Amino acid sequence: MRTVPLWILLASSVIAIAQEPSLDPYNRKNRAPMATASHPRVITTGDAGVRVDTPGVAIAPNGDLLVVYNKRLPSGVMYHTLRRSLDRGRRWEPEILQWNASTPDPTLWTTPQHRLLVEFGKLNSASVSGAAWSISFDSGYTWGSFSWFDSPVDATFFVSNYLNVGHDIYGAGYQPSWLGDGTTDACLWLSRDDATSWMKVSTLRQSGDASITETAISRMGEKGLFAISRSGDEAHTYVHISKDMGQTWSLQLDYTSQVGVIDDPNLLQLGDVLVLVGRNTSMSQLVAFFSCDEGRTFGSPLVLDSYDSWRDGIAYSAIIPTHKNSALIVYSTFHGYSEIDSLELHVDPCVRRNPD
């Protein structure tokens, strides 16, 4: 088994540059990082009868790049489709219609012990859908049977974002609200055995908090977690903070004034920079924001791509690190037809200065 390489896709041109650094209003010590997006590539394209969207991506334990995405055929049948690159995303092997799909939004993740996990909403024998996962021990060539996160299975819809912390894996999902009022809530899951089993740690909403759905998580300090969520009314972006690794959560914080309305949020720590990537539906854009203080504040956005018209599942993305200060973003877009594209993101370290 090969060691996972830390590589950067060599860029021939730069397609976007973040704004000039500005003073961090939180602690007055840091300046926002410069970021560039480069080397865009098309992985696959749909047509008038075929639609592709909502991708996931991972570097397999053998070093291959693996993507998974929804593919809807003219018949209406949908598959979660796998595609593999042996040369860091320059060329792609023929796609494999791997799983018949009842729900969208597949996710790939590489575990601390170098397994591959795939997750999506899956029907059980009673045709009830809930978040389920499978493991591959051979870099995605074969997959085990599926297990459901929750019981009943529809008590958790999806667990679509993950975070490795040492040998543990945290997963952020969403579910029906504990209030029983038809709203939704985010939930935190934990695996201590490399995704063999999972236990639900907590739900995020506090009494009085608004409904939330898609959620991403990152570290905040030694024992903290930062969680950012799409709002149930699709008009806000909310944050919850935990100081005890998700056992308890703060009251809801409204981040709409900082980052706008973000759908499908993704978080990735690159060196000392926290990267937030998501869809701004009102602007028909895939955008990135950057924080030098673990998510307390975010600077101006970097527009990664714009799409022709809104479709559900368009401008959904996944981000993985490829180097200390670089990442690969795989995302769905729409330019006449649906596409799965990729680009390389490079982020300079935060600029530090002595406090006044």
C-alpha cells in the first residue's frame, strides 16, 4: 500500500484572487490571508437528458483520487457514480454506476486508519430512508454492506461532513427537530473505532434556536468545535460553538452579516487558515471565505465559480487538503448542462502582527 502523497495540481493560470488583506476585527492581531483559485478542470458533463451533481471527493489510501456524484439518467433512475483518477485529477477512468440511489448527496471520507467511507441516505427493507455508510478496505475498488446511523433509520437524514481528531472521527448530520414541530436540527456523531460503529453525541439547537440543516464542523482550540449551518428557512447562516468536543453547544449565532446565506457549507483547516466553501444561491455563485481566528470572523469572499441558473444540487462542493496551504475543491455547476468540475485553492498563511 502506497503512502498517501501530498501533492499540488500544477496551475497554468489563476482564475480568481481574494481581495487585499484587511485588519481582523476580532483580535486586531491578524490580517486576512490572500487566496487564489486556479487550474479548473471538468471531470464529467451531463446533457439534455442526463444530470450530474452533488459530488464528494477523497484521496484513497493508495494515492488515487476518487470522486462520487449523483447521475440521473433519462429514465429518471439515479445512481451514485464513482470515478477514479490515477494521475491527480488530470485524467479520469470510466465511471462506475456503483449504487442505485434513492436520495442525493453522497459523501466520501478517508478515515484515520486509511479506510474509505461512503455515506448517503439509503432505503431500508421497509423503504424508509436514512443516513447509511459503507467501508472500503481496498481504496474503493470493493465496498462492504451498508449500516444505518440511527434507529429508526429516518431519525437522521444525512451525515455529510466529517472531521478526524486523532483516531476519532466526528460527523455532522441533520435530523428532525427534537421539538417535534416539523423543523430540523443538526446532530453530531462520533466513531472511536475508525467508522466501524457510530454513536450520536448531541444535537446542536438550543431552546429558541431557529431550524438548521446542512452543517460543517472544525476544531476550535484544544477542546472546542465550531459548527456552521444552513438555516431551515434558507435565509440565514447560523453558528454553534462547543467548548467540550460537542457534548454541549452555545446558543445560536447569526453569521449572515459576515458570510451571507450559505448552502452546503464545507470547512477545512489549512495551516492557520480556516476555509469555508459553500453556495450563495442569491448570487448564483460558489464562494469561499477565510478566517484567521478559527471561525470567529471571516473576511471578504472569493468567488470560485458562477453558474447559469439555479438547480437543486448545483454548486454543491467537497474540499480536501492536498498540501499544507492548498486544497482541491470538487463541485457541481451548470453552464448550459450540468457539470462536475474541480479547481485548486491556495491560501497564504495569516499575516501576524504584534497587538497595538
